[in-house]
Amino acid sequence: MANTVLLAILFSASSLLLSLPFMTTVSAEESWTEDTHDKALYSGNVLLVPPFQDPEEFDMIYGFERGMRELSISVGGSRTLDEPHVYTFTLTPRMGWILATFNWPRGALEFEVEPFVSVVKIPSNSTDDSTNEFTQEFGGTLMLGYNFETGTKLVPFVHAGAGAMYAGDKMLKVKEKGTSNKYLLKTRINAVAQIGLGVKYFIKKRTALNVETRFRHVSNPTKDDKETDDAGLNSIFLLVGLSYFY
């Protein structure tokens, strides 16, 4: 019985793989019209490849399409809102997928995977050993975003999401201002929640410059004694980057 089920699964998988080239060709050809944005929205077909095969036929001003992907990298920095002020200098690559397009507000829903790595500057007179030191953090977040199409090279966007972060040992020594036993972070592994808004400016048909401001909260959601619980980090980021769509 097990062998029969296994053979059935293998046959189904092989049939699907053999049919993919045909499905891809049909979807791309049927979906390519002058207004591919509306066609992708109402056809109900999930595009297996983008319809804009010819770079000369593709212009971002005409809008995003379901099935598009985005590769992006940004750099920037942040400062915590509350004292003591902790500074970060961060690098954030990102991979995005356009999930759907809409006519009102005209734009595209995007799913994003964003890892990050940062150098963290700890202020003096805020740690157990009262030293001004550098440490690191790294992690990743999953986000949903929306790109607002304007019919121009400017595309405003907003996105939000959550993930996890690993904090360097020295970050666990930073105390909340005015307390003797309440630290900003109490564990190396912490939760991250963030929301950002910005604008993409297309310098070429598929390439855009990005500018973004973002609010981020970092803390450990588990609860211990409230007097020694972590206060968390609330930061404002400014990021600039470059995106490529394909």
C-alpha cells in the first residue's frame, strides 16, 4: 500500500513538472496586454513568470505586475527615542514578491524577507562598566508592504512586519536611565516589530532609489519580575538604498 501511494505521489509530481513550461508560456502570453495591471488583477491566473519578457517593453511607470520580484539593499542608521541613546549603523538586504495588484488605491501588495546586520554604539555612563563601546546585532523580519502607483517615477510605499534579533553581549549591560536594575534588553534573542514608510524613485525602467524612515521596537516578550524586566529599545531609522525589479 505504501509503495502504491509513493508511486502515485511521484507520478503527480513529475506530471506537474512536465507541464510547467506549457503553463508558463500560456500564462505569460494570455496576460500580456497594454494594461497588464488590470489583466493580472481580474484574470485569476497566478503568473509563473513575469509578463514583461522584453526589457524594451517594460516601464515601471505603467505599474507593478503580480509575479514580479524585487532585490534591494539599504544602508542607514538609527537612534533610540529614550535615553540612554543607543545608535546603530545597519545594512539590510531585502527580497520581495508582488502578491497582488489593485485598482484602488492603485498599487501592489508585496511580501518581503529582510535580514539585517548592524554595528551598535553603546553610550558611556549607561552600562555596568561605564564604557563607551561598540557591539553588534543581527536578525531578520518578514513584512507586508504596499506600493502606491502614481503613473510617475515616484512610488510611495509603506510596510510593516516582525521578526527576531540577536543582540551582542554588551547590549545586555545597558540600563534604563534613572534605574539601577532595569536593563534595555535582558536576553540575546529578542522580538522585533517595525513599520516604515518611504518612496522609490525609478532612475531606470527597473531600478529605483529608495528613501525610508522606520520605527522599530525590540524587546523580549516573556515576563519576569517587573522590576528587572527589560525596557526594550524604540528606535527611529533613516535608510537609503537601491532596488532592482525583475
